[in-house]
Amino acid sequence: MPWIITFVISWIIFFFLVDWKYIKYTIWSGLLASIFQLVVDGIAINLNLYTFYDVVIRVFDSSLFFSFGAPFCIGILYAQTYPKGNMLRLINAFISTGLFFIMEYSLIYIGVLKYVHWHYLYSLLVDVEALLTLGNLITIFKLAPWMRRQEE
């Protein structure tokens, strides 16, 4: 049930913050974020680094409700708020990582995510790297709204 609650909360926040004018571009960032999450979690789970419990629907060793909840919504919102300046991009990645980490810690606290051979610091590093990589892809594919406004 916690995975479903995470899914619902993610989508509620998403609906309050999303700019529907740019969804046709930024949805790709959400899909990329979900793919990153599925790959990283799939590898980590198969290496017995951590594990998920009480998964309602499993997809590639992860929770379907998680993959298409928080990472998908964060990916879209990350693209929609992607700043122009490099320093702001770095700050954005750290703030987004912090927010994502709070959610991850909550999942550990309630017992549906358990670190086996993993540490909080590893999650922070992987999350920052994933968001920086996602930011590079946002730039390459021009997924941020301010990049599209110039073309429209």
C-alpha cells in the first residue's frame, strides 16, 4: 500500500505544478527518469544491495507504482523547471536529490525499502548523478520549456 500512496501523492503534486503547455516535450524527461530508476534499481536489487517489500505490481524487480509515480513525475517537473545557468542547474539537482531522498528515507522508515549492502550516501550520489545526466539529456533534446519558446 505505501507504493500506491507514494504514486498518488506524486501525481497530486504533479497536477498542481505541471505546465500542460509543454507536456508534449517534458513527458520524455519523465520517461527517461523512469527508465533510469528501473535500470538502477534492477541492477541494485539483483546485486542484493537493497530490496523492495509489499510491491503490488512488480516491473523489472521494481514497483510499477513507484516507477511511474515519483520518478516519472519528478522527471517531467525537473525538465519544466530546468534553469538556464549552470550553477542553478547544479543547485536544482541537489535540491531535487534532497527531496527525492526524503521520500526514499520515508520508504525505509515504514519498511518497504530495505538497504542490505547499501548506504544513504550511495543513494545521494546515484541520485545526483542521475539528475545531472537527465539534465544533459534535457539539454541535448531541448526538453525544457525555455528551450522550446525560442523555436515557437
